[in-house]
Amino acid sequence: MGRVLIIGAGGVGTVVAHKVAQNADVFTDIMIASRTKEKCDKIVEAIGNPNIKTAKVDADNVEELVALFNDFKPEMVINVALPYQDLTIMEACLQTRTDYIDTANYEPENTDDPTWREIYEKRCKELGFSAYFDYSWQWAYQERFKEKGLTAILGCGFDPGVTAIFTAYAAKHHFDEIHYLDIVDCNAGNHGMAFATNFNPEINIREVTQKGRYYENGKWVVTEPHEIHKPLHYPEIGERESYVIYHEELESLVKNYPTIKRARFWMTFGQEYLTHLRVIQNIGMARIDPIIYNGVEIVPIQFLKAVLPDPKSLGANYHGQTSIGCRIRGIKDGKERTYYIYNNCDHEKAFQETGTQAVSFTTGVPAALGASMWAKGLWRGAGVFNVEEFDPDPFLAELGPQGLPWVEKFDVDLEV
């Protein structure tokens, strides 16, 4: 039914490949491509399906991508490469008439680039929205995808992704109006390392060290990093200190659900982790601008990435669970109600199935399932879409069987 190309061979790409291969009734032909072909070959070896093809590609290079697409002729591309590469992959999809899905919105590799900076500062002035990563760059492709009759599905990981689908499900079945949305993300796992990031360090560190932002009464409120925090209770885990940070799904959700009065994103961090982050920032290792060292140009955060543990390697010793969900307050039949929908994922079970930890697992499973929704004709349309714009029911009906069961709680104390 579906000929699919997976771009990216990290932890998330590994999970996507496993899940796509497990659904052979949906995906008939599979290729994995990455800058390092050997990584793709190792994934195929672990899956044990020699029919899966692999290829080397530079996802920064549109011409290389177009050549690969024309050679393999995928019907859909699952982009689990770096967010820096979203636009080049979307461009290649347009040139080859290929549908598209990803897990994270575009962000620039260099936020000091004059061209990018000019557009960014204009947006900040006009919209009062100052996050470095946002959907405007990909939403700008709307007319081009529409004209070619192609589907582009944005942000189909867990957060963003499932959290937006949870919100759509709540709006469809349990609320007439959603007023308050709090997305909560807890990783209570322990990997035994002094310090490591759960996904690409460049992206992870930039995400959690930027200023916080949340939406309230039609405006974006900016906070200092980790300024707002409080202890929240997570199912089967207990109490964890949780911090308001900015996360990209807030931008699309307040656009698509205009009754929302306030939307926030909370993430848990341990004190030791935050101390490491402060040190990394204070000594300049989080810098993204190039410096000259011994006559060679290096980017500090990229050097840091090279010396930190590979997130994909953490799974073997990871114990504990993640818990991610939406805590919602709004109106149904004229009465206020509260609602909590969430998934808990076990690191050890994720490793047993795919050789990855739960953070990769919870991102990769939805990406593969979103591609399946497209392949079955359930999520289609001409243009660029965020996942909450599609019917949540068929997706959530399969999410549990694919490895991420979800739980609903009604009229409970949301704590937020």
C-alpha cells in the first residue's frame, strides 16, 4: 500500500523503522537514509528484514534529496532528521511530488544569520512571538503544497504530536469549549549517566535553556528560563518539580482552538540536570556561533554533542517511566469540567522492543502511525497541516496497540 522513505537514523529513526517494518500490510517498500549509511545498515540488521533498503544522503542538500527521491520514488517521506533540515526536505518533496511528515518544526542552525534574523525580528515586532523555533517557516509552504495536491503533516511525534491529538480528541468528545490547556511532560527515568540528553544535544539544550513562553488572553507571555515551576504529581511516578518552558505545539493549538484562554507546557528536570545546564551555558559551551580553535572553526555546542553520550546508547541502562499528557479545563453542556489524558511509557520495555529508550520510542511510534494514517487515506488533504486538524479517533484507536496505551481521567484536580 505504501512506499516510504525514512530520513534519519538516530534513536527516533530507529523506532520509526521498527514500527514501519512491523506494519507490512501498510508499508510495502521501505528505505532508510542518513548522512551515515552504516547507521542505516545497523538498523536494518537489528530489524532482521533484508528487504529494507538503505542510502546515504545529505539532508541539507536539496539536489541530493531530489536525486534520492527520484531513484527510490517514495510516496511519503518520514522526516526524523534534524529540525534544521525540515525546509530542504519539504523543498525536495515539492520538486518530486512526494507527501511529507515530520516530528518537530523548523529551527535555524544559526540564529545569527542576517537573513534569518531580519525575518525573525519582523515577526517578533508584528506578532509579539519571539521563540526561535516556530511553525511560520513551514506554514509558508501551504499554497505550494496545496497547488501540487500534496499533504504535509507537521509535528507528529509525542510532544508535539500526540499531545495535540489528545487535545483534538478532548475537543471532539468531551468539551464544547477548552479554556485552559496544560501539557505536562515528565521523564522519571534514570540512565545512570552524570549528564546526558535524551535526544540530539544541540536541539535538546537549545530547547530547554531558552526563555519560557506561554499563551494567555490572546498574548504570549515571556519568562526567564525555568522561572515558573511547581511540583506536580504524575501517575505511577509521584511528585516531580515541573517547569514552564516553550514548546511548539502551543503555537498551533491556540490558533486551531481559539477558545483557549491560557496554554502552557510543563517539563520536569532534576536539580543536577539544571546545574549541568547552567555550567554549560556559563562556560560558553551552549553557543551556536562558530569560534576559531587552533586555526579550525568549531561550534561549541556541536563539540559538546561530540563528547556527550549518544542518546541512542542510553537505552540499555535506562529504568523508570515517562508520563506525558494534557490537563484540560473547559465547558461541557454549560458546566465546567476537568480532564486529564496521558500515556506512561516504560524505558525498559521500549528498549526490549526497539533497542531505544522511551523518549525515542514515544516520538517514533506516533511518526510511524501518522504515516500509516496517511497511507490508509485517513489523514489526507492538499496543503500543510498540524496533526490536530485531522480526525483524532482512528489514530488513538491504534496508538495503544502500537505500544503507547493512553488513560483518561475526568473531573480531577489538575494541580495547575
